[in-house]
Amino acid sequence: MLSLLILLSADAHAQSRNKKPAMYGVGGTLSTVIYPARYPGSFPTSLEESGDWDFTHERLDGGVAGHGVVHLSHQVRIGARVGVRGGARWSDRYLALEYDQIAPGNAGIRPYAGMGAGMGNLRFNSDDGDVLDLSNFIVRATIGALYLDRTRCYEVALTASYPMPLEHQFDEETWDARGSRYGAVSLEVGVMIGEFKPGRKGKKGNKRKGGGHR
């Protein structure tokens, strides 16, 4: 997935190197899980059958992330985000690279779709003080809409993310990940500050010299 993102970005850059979008921005996002109703969908079967743990599925959660983007053209942007999210007894830290395709729009509103990949670490805590740690590889898919003015970008999106555990660490042992479901669909809103509409040169002060009518 990371190789695909790099290839897509390189191809988009090659196609747009003679253009001058000069658009970029940095900002942040807020998010919350809307599916499943209680997170996570399921823990590993081996853990649930062991009877040695007391982890729960949580509902209330929130997330915050720093987000930066560079537009390679008016239709393509690449970006990166680093964030944290979590609930009462779980937390997630992650870093992801992203590639987005942006469609034409009206009144400054432009729909987009994208994908991303990265690394993260999920942690669940039980009432008894037990800790379940999951290093994971993340894949993301996003659909949303942007509103652009000259110096700001506002966006709202639905993001499906799926952390694929590399290993489960619990009670000083590594556990089998089979049966676990940590995927989620989240609602995200964000704002970035930067340069999103290149200024038009040569429009101001371009009146014909000498004045008057011929």
C-alpha cells in the first residue's frame, strides 16, 4: 500500500510539474467513531476464550490529529497526519500518509476520495489494571468534501480505517490475532490554514496607459 501511494504521488507530480497550483496547508481534525456502536468489534478469539482478561467494548470516544497537505495539482493532493483517539479504556496513536483525488465543484465546495496507509499502536486497559497492546499496520479509505477560500480549507469526511495487528501483547505474552476486528468508520471534521487559491497576477493596475477614449 505504501509503495502504491508513492507511485501514485510520483505519477501525479510528473503530470503536474508544468502547472502551478502552489496550494498547501496545515491544521487539525476532530473525529468520532460512528461504527461499530461499541469499539472494538471484537477481541481475539484466543483472548476471549482464555477467561484471563476483563477488557470491555466502549462507546464514547473522540480523536484529534494534526494534518498537512500539498496539492500537486488542482485534482491531486498528498498529505500526512499524526493523531490520537480513544475512549474511557482504550487509546490509539497513529501516523498515516494519504493520497486524495479531488473532483470539480461549485461555490468552493469540492468532493474528494482518497486512501492512506501508516502505522499505529492500540492500547486497551481493564478495570483490573491489565493492558493489551497492539502494534498495527493501518489502511484508510476516505470520502468527503472540501470548502476552499484563499487561505483556509474546511473539510468533512467519512473515513473507514482498518488496523491490522502485527502482534498482540498481553500478560507478557504474544497472542494470536484471529477473530479480532478493530476496523471502524469515523466522522471527521477539520480546518487547515495555508494557500489554497493561487493569486491571479496582472489583473490589478493593468489599465491602458494614457487614459481617455480614443
